[in-house]
Amino acid sequence: MTSNIAESMNAANNAARHLLVTPLVECLRSLTQNWSWKHKSEALALGTKLATKPNKILTQNYVESTRMKVQQASEIIFKAIEGTNSFEVNLEEKTCSCNRFQMDELPCSHAMAVFAKKHLSSYDYCSKYYKKETMLATYEGTVHPVGNPKEWTIPNSISEIKLKTPKGKRKAGRPKKKRIPSAGEPKAKTRCGRCKEYGHNRVTCRNPPVSEAKRSKNN
């Protein structure tokens, strides 16, 4: 549950993992450069105050809020009525009894109903991490190309270093390339290519092939 980012990176650089250190690092740098510019260009193209996904959620919450009624209890506390259910919204603490407002730090449908009644801007109650300026600041830096290695100016203090063989012994066998499934994660079932049944492969298969099975059944 906590290794999703590492697994995503492993999947992205899986083709380059067998390379030597220098081309491997260059592949990672190139990948980071492409990702950085892609997300920065998306942020520059945004026509809204929020990023695409949170803005879509906020729009959906507004649509759902049009079916609700709002009753005011004080200057900051309101009651949003949705069918037979009611929810308490606190504008000062930015909370709702449905817990979505404070958990997502994005106005829920009940809070959106209150904003419509009080003519308030929903963007003022959104977390800064959803906003366009935060996304632009995240990708403000530039990942520069390294240029032609033949044109690099390498200091003598670096070029004169002699690298020695690393200490330690490499483990026998080929290194693993497939990730280890998390606890509770469903595993893919192995299907035999000989009898087409699940739970084993054709090497350990003890069943007759599909053609022989059909022939014996017809006889």
C-alpha cells in the first residue's frame, strides 16, 4: 500500500534497467524532463483556477447541490437538506458532517449548496494544492538537457579518479524484474497451454491435451 510510487517508477524505466549506469541515468533524466514539461504545459493551458481533476469534482458537487435546501443556524453554521438526510456545514472551520469537506479539503456538495445561498466563491475554500498557481510552482524548475558528452568540460579532479571494483558478491541467478505483489493483492492465475486449465503450466501438466480430451469424449 505504500510502494505505489516506486512500482510506477519501476514500470516506467523497466526497459532501461539492464543498461549500464551512465545510459540508465540519462534515461531517467530524459524521463523526468518529459514529465516535467508535460505537467507544466498542462498547468499553463488551464483555463480554470483549479487543476483539471479537482475542478471536475467541484463541478459535479455543484450539480448535486442544486437539488438541496439550505437552512441557516448562525453566521457560520448551516444545515444542508438532501432528501430525508441533513448535514451540518461550518464555514469558519471548513467542515461538513459528511466528512468529505475536511478530508478532501475541497467543498462537498453540501458546502456548495451553502455557497450558492450566500453567494460565496467556492475557490476560496479549496486547498492551495489544487490551485493552478501551486501546480505551476511545482514544475517551475527546468530539467536541462546534458548535451553531447564529447563536448563536456570535465575537471581534472574528476577525470583523474580511478574507480575500483565494488566490494561485495553478486547473488547467483538473474535479478528479479517483476514486482512482488502486496499482501492481499489478487494474483494472476496461471493457465496451462496444454490442457487450458488454471493452476499449473504445461511443464507440470498431467492432463491430456485438449485435442485428446475431445477425441476420447467423442468415442
